[in-house]
Amino acid sequence: MHWDAKLSEPIKLRDGRELVTLMDVGNLMLELPELSRVRPSWQHAGELLMEGATSGDWDTIAEMTDQLEIALMAEGLI
């Protein structure tokens, strides 16, 4: 697993935390309320996260970073 792989760009959250690695994203997703995690934007981000962590593929990680930003914006976290 490639949990230490870096996102295509760090993402700064409104609360001051910064997401830098796939592990950071995974930990954040575990903190989300259930109502958030079942939304399609988070479901897609989670699928890409697992694919990126498994393969380490840069294109997948970049796509996941983009999808993550969409999900975070929808939640008002960035």
C-alpha cells in the first residue's frame, strides 16, 4: 500500500489542517459524519483513494486530489 504517497498538491482546510498524503485523506474521511460519507462525491473520492493507495499510480492520485477538492468544497471544508 502507498498510504505515504503525496497528493498532486497539498490541500489546506479551513480549520488549518493540511492534507498532504493519502493517509491524511483516509484519516479525514474516517472523521466525516455518515451522512457525508454516503454522498456520491465522497464515495467517488474514496474509490479513487483506495485505487491510488493500492497502485501508487500518479494519474489516479491526481484524479483523486481533484475529486477530493470537489467533495471538500461541497462540505464547506475548504
